[in-house]
Amino acid sequence: MRIVGLTGGIASGKSTVSSMFKYNQIPVVDADVIARDVLKKGTGGYKRVVAAFGPDILQDDGQVDRLKLGRIVFSDASKRELLNRLLAPYISSGIFLEILKFWIKGHKVIVLDIPLLFEAKMDKWTKPIVVVWVDPETQLRRLMERDNSTEDDARNRINAQMSLDFKRTRADLLIDNTGSLEDLQGRFREVLLQVKRPMTWTEFWLSRDGALSALLGVIIGVLASRKILSTL
């Protein structure tokens, strides 16, 4: 099984690229969706976060106000680290379960869409690593336009993440999204060819079909051995 790591920065266009993979029938495990799920009212993640940050982060319906929580953690590195530490076990478990579901269904290639790929040390489980990159000026402008935020707020959110220039150095495949949507689509098609290349033997043995083949081989070997021993 090939697990493709997809990452980028805020307002880099990573979500657009993720949608392109889905459009091309490649399943995507979205860490942001999982992160939202583990913060739903009543979950273990919800209880730990409310205990740590207090009831002021809640909406009238008792759900976590993600915008309010975001403002707190993006302006304070220690609180951001605390939040990541509280939720990491739940998010990691959710990611594993989603990957397992696709493995059981027999998918040979999946995409793990995760903003904190390197920070969470999950890059060692993915190959190739696709990084969606934009230049800093474009990233800032797009974020301000998208969220209707001030320059200071936008810079705080960008600076709270690992820099795109550093992520770029760790990429196996780079998608430069500084240009137009048409440019992005062209670069994505080039990356898609690499992602869909034939599997290596290691990737095959890690797939469901490979595991079943190995299991069948073991069963045949055991039966053959028993037959030989019975004739001695």
C-alpha cells in the first residue's frame, strides 16, 4: 500500500490539491476532519481540551468555538503545544482507523492530508511526500482575503506553523501554487503520474492483496510440509 503524504501551509492551496486527488478516485484521509471530530461534544478530546482551556471556549450549544480556540493557540506557542499534546493521541488513532478502512477495502494508494505532517513525525510513514508551496507574499494575501483578517492576525497564523520554505526542502514532489488554478491543475497532473506509478514490491506486500498472498503462501507451505511429514 502506498501512503502519500500531502502537506502545505495555511492558504497554500493544499485543500484544493486534496480535492483533486479525490476527483481522480484516490481516497484521502483528512487529518483536519478527524481533528474536528475528536473535538465534538462528549468525546475524550473535547473533555481534555475543555478541562485545560476552560468553559470560555464553548459556544452556547456546548460545542467548542473553534475560532475562539484558534485565536488563543495561534497567539501563544505554549498553549498551541498544549492543545497539540492533548489531541495528538485521538487524532493519530483516528488516522490509523481511516487508513485501516481503506486497506481492508483493497485500495493500493491513499493520500494522507495532514498540515502537521513533519511536526507530528508522520512523514516517516508516508512516501512520496507532496508539498504544496506558495511564496510568503502570496500566502499572506490569500489568507487575508479568504478569512477577511488583519495582517497581524494572518501573520500570527502563518508564523504558528512550520515554514513552507522548510517543508519545501523535505518534499519528494513539489507543487508550486503561486500561479493560477490552471497552472495548479497542470502541476497536479504531473504529480498524479508519479503517485499512480506501479507499486514497489514493498508497497505490494503492505497492501491487502499482498498480505493475503503472503498468508496464502504460508498456508500452502504448512499444508505441504504436513503432507511430506505424513509420508515419512
